[in-house]
Amino acid sequence: MAIIAVTAIEFVSATPTVTDITAKQRYPWNGLVDISCKVSGIEADAGGYEFAVVAVNKETGREYTVSNFSIQHNGEEVSDVCGNGDYSFLWNAREDMGQIVIERMTVRITLEALAVSVGKVQLWAGGPYWADRNIGADAPWDYGLYFWWGDTTGHRPGYNFSSGNSAIYTYRKRVSELQSAGWVTSSGVLAPSHDAAHVKWGGAWRMPTKQEFDGLNNNCDWTWTTQNGVNGYAVRGRGAYASNSIFLPAAGYCGGASLYSSGSYGSYWSSVPYSDYDYAYELDFNSGNHRTDYYYRYFGQSVRPVQGLAK
């Protein structure tokens, strides 16, 4: 039986700041430990971060890498640090440390910058550089995460994307309201702090504009194909850019807690609202068609980042 008494918490990073750190064993017999903290000081143009957590046996000095834990940010499950606010962990110490009795232990928490290393290509003259994969994807053919418009956390199917969800802040909001609240810039695109590509990957990454989706449709050759058993489009540049291409998996979309049309349909958010209240521009496609369109902001869709100046 794993018996754990957390006697000290350490935070080992200068910036951003982590405060109000607590840890408490949930039950003596199951090895579950609740850890909570508050993160502040993340700037809008900062890259992403992840928690690195180590448990130290105070008697022996032995360190254990904490890997079996789930994270919540402001009460919502996340995969990494997605902004300032309150974070809580549920750590399964039994899985990480085995059948060990520990009377005193220190939990050491470090914030580490996420290393985002993805391929990128330019597909036409004057166009942006397109990432080779979706946010949350481990490979170009992976579906990745799904986002409501303005969401920077990202979710897997099963999360309840719903117009009735109070977290879907951008739905039923006028563009002027979103601008006043800092969600949309004066130029009419999502602000960096509400742009999923920028928040998740940092640096110069951002979500595409409507015009860039138009360029992708009009300046490239689209071929419906399969990569690693996943349906989608190979999108290839022309002329001097004919050797450059990206693959857009048909990842479907999320409505409520369900995933729809995966394998036959793809929908990707732009950073641009279409109208007051309801919609935002998107790229959508099936095996016979691809276009720039618009859809309800509360549905969960893919995000394909770009770099470079918007045209």
C-alpha cells in the first residue's frame, strides 16, 4: 500500500509565477494526491508551458517523476498550461511509485516552455507558411484537438461543445462586444491571447485569416487521398511551389459531446468572425468540394496554424 504524507511543496521557476501551492493525500489506501496552484505572469505573446512535477522521498532523497496525473484549469480538463489562473492535479502516486511507504515527501513543480517543432511550407508567392499538422496532432495525419471559436484550450471528442455552455464566450456576441472585451482586435481578427495557434505554440504562430483560406483554395491543387489510413486532402502549391504541400485530415467536427463525419469531412477555423452573434469563417471540405465558408462559433473544429504576415 502506498502511504504518502506531503510535507513540502517547492516551485522551481522564476517566471511565470506559481503561488498558492497545496498538496493533500486523498485517501491513505489508494495513493491519490490532490495538488493545486495558481499561475500568473504569462504574457499574451508568450509561448506555451507544461508542468514538470517531481516527488522527492525526504528520507532517502530518491526522486520520482510524476507522470500519472490529470490537470484542470479553472475547473476544465486540459493537457498543458493554457493561460493564467487556477490549476489542480490529481496524481496517482501508486502508479508512479509502486507499493512504497513514504512518510515525508516534497513535491517539486517546474514550468517548462513547450518545444514546438513542426514542419512549415509556403504554398504560393506572398502567402503564409503553413504548419504541417493540426494543433494537438503528433503527425500530419493525426486529427489533433478541437476548438470552439476563440477557445485556446482544445478538447478531445467527449467534451460537451454546446451553445448553452457558458464557456463558449464568443457565441451570441456582437463583434463590437468582442472587441470591447479584448477578444477581437480592431483589425477584426482574434487577439493573440485568444488565438489558439498563438497560445498553444507561441512565437509567430497564429490562426489563418479568411483571405488566407481563400488563397489556399484558389492558389493550390487539391487531391483527395489517404495518409496512414486517414482520409483528407493533399494541398500542393503550383509552379515554383509545386514541391511544397500539406495534408489536411478529414477530422470531422464536434457538436455537443459527439464527433461527426470524421473521415469524410474537415472543418478548420479562421481567426475572423463572419457576423454578429453566431458565426466565424472556416475552411470546410469533403471528397468532392473545398471552400471558405462560415459556421456556428460553438462547434468544435480543427486549427491549422500559419506563420508570416497576413495578406
